[in-house]
Amino acid sequence: MSTTHRNALALVAAWTVALALAACDSQGGHFSPSTDTPMVAEQYLGLPVEPLDDVEDLDLPFPGLLAVGPSADRVWLGAPEGLAWLDVNDADAHVVDRLPGAYLAFVGDDTMYRAGFQAQSIAKYDLSGQPREVSRGAARWPLGVAATRDVLWLTNHRTSTLLRLDPDDLRVTQRIQLGHAGVDDVIGAGELAWVGDTLWMISIGDPTVYAVDGHTGNVLREVSLGAEDAAGLKATSAGLWSWVGNRTDDPGYDSLVLVDPDRGTMITRVPLREPADLVGDQVAMVSDPVEVDGEIWVAFDQYVVHLDAHHDWRPDRVLGLPDGTAVISTVVAGDYLWYESPLPAPHVSRVPLDDLAP
């Protein structure tokens, strides 16, 4: 695969790799670290690594990308193998269906939308009782999904188009061209994030984040991220976070950027990975930051790193996950930090939040 094409698929590579591996080991569950994976270093980013001893590996029907709804009483798994939810206390898994779809978005506690990139589908679920699908439609290459009671938004990654859909019958009612779209280079529209009533969208190959009116789709502003590639988009109280990197010689995503959504400016860029240390599909394996009691943590590769808001978001604490881990999805729910990793075998694990306390 060429360098350009690799980067074109960068945003979807994380879950594609993970779930392709899962297809070879659909049992998920417990795993044994590979003997040829690297050991957790004693230091990383110039800081001592504190090994996490309370990592719990979960026994699941399949691994998948993680998501939580507004009530955060369940952790959801979206995957080509199916949809499931986990009890935040005992981590028992409950399979909803065996239909494909990895990207999830919630409206209140009773509605969920589910996009399937490879299946090219969008589905609506009723969560008010036993979770069930209530409608399904076709959607071309959906990568980002966001919704309110009145509107459903999707991104078509291959055409770099933001789509507005009717939230009930899932019919496309508006198409907005944003960012770059190429014939061979899949470097288009990516993930979506709400900041109040404003919808933010990331375009991978620019890379740029766009703010649009969450109801009309009118473009309000755009912010260049000053790199060649980007992945992910996460809103926290600090602002909007995204991974960035440069595609020259396949270095992979090496830094997080923080965007002030009110001013429409990039606040900082935080180097977190050494490109020379990234090999194979690891270059595109990154996970969005999470917020714990107002503090920002980011899990990537085999580390969980705290970012210091008082010192330009520089890392000031590093926690070590089991050898060979490569985190690609992270959420906080209940008393735990939950993560998915495709390596050294596809699995989902959780870490007590007490381990992240000062």
C-alpha cells in the first residue's frame, strides 16, 4: 500500500484492524501477552512509568469500539460482529444483535444511532426498554454520526460530505461538501462532535475542523490543524482534541492538538509518540482523550498519560498497561476507565479510576 493510500485510510484503520483481528478470534475474553511484543519501558516521555496492576480483562462475545450514553450506566460495544452492552458494575455482556456497525451516537437515554462503515448502513435503536432496532437505512461510507431529537448527521468519508438525515425514516435531506475528497485517496470527512448546538466535523486530509450550525448545516468557521493528517475528534471541557501527524515516510499520528471552539483557534500541539518507534498498523492506532473529574487523560499504545492543564498540557504522569497493548478506544463509565485493544489479541479491559487518582 502506498504512503498516500495508507494515510487515506488512517482514521478507519484503528477499528478496521481491531475488528479484522477480532474476526479471527471472535471469542474475545482473556488473553496472554505475546512473547514478541515490546516490554513497557521504565520511562516514557521523560517520566517514570507507573505499572497498572489492577487491569481487568473482560470476557466478551466480541470486542468492539466503546461508547457510553448520557446516563453512563452501560458501556456499549459496536462491531461488525454485532452490538452489545456491558453492565458498568459486573461487566456482564448482553448481546443486542449480530448486525454490523461500529459507530454509535445517543440522544437522551432512549435513542441510539449506529453507523456501519463497511456495511454502508445507518440504524436507529429504541433503548427505552429491551434495546431493539426500529429502523434501518442505507448510508454510503459513514464514519461520523451525531444526532438530536430533530436531526441526524452523518459523514460520507469517501466523498467528504456532511449529510443531514431525517432522524426517523433515515432519509438524506441535505448534502454539504466539506474538506477534500479524492478519487483514490480516501481522506475526507471524519468524526463529529457537539459543542452546545454547534456541530464540529474533522476533515482528515486537510486537516481542518469545521463548525456548522447543528440544525441548518450552515458553515460557521474552520480551523486548520497545521499538519498533514488527523484522526478523531473529542469534545471536553478544555476544548476539542484531535490526533495529528505528517504522512511523509509513514510516521503516523504523533501529537494531540487542542482547539478552542469559542475562539476558533488552535491552542496547543502536544507531542506524545515517537514516530520512529511506530511500526506497521500501529501508526494509525490512536484513541480519543477522556475526562475524569475535570482532568484530561489519553490512552494510546500501552500507556495512559495525564496532561497538565497548568503547563500547556504537557504530560506529567504516565501509567503502564500490559505489554503489547495498543489502545484504540477509551471511555469512562462507573468507577472504571474502559479500553479496547486489538493487540496482542482483540480484547476489552478496564482499570479502576482510583488508579488514576493523584
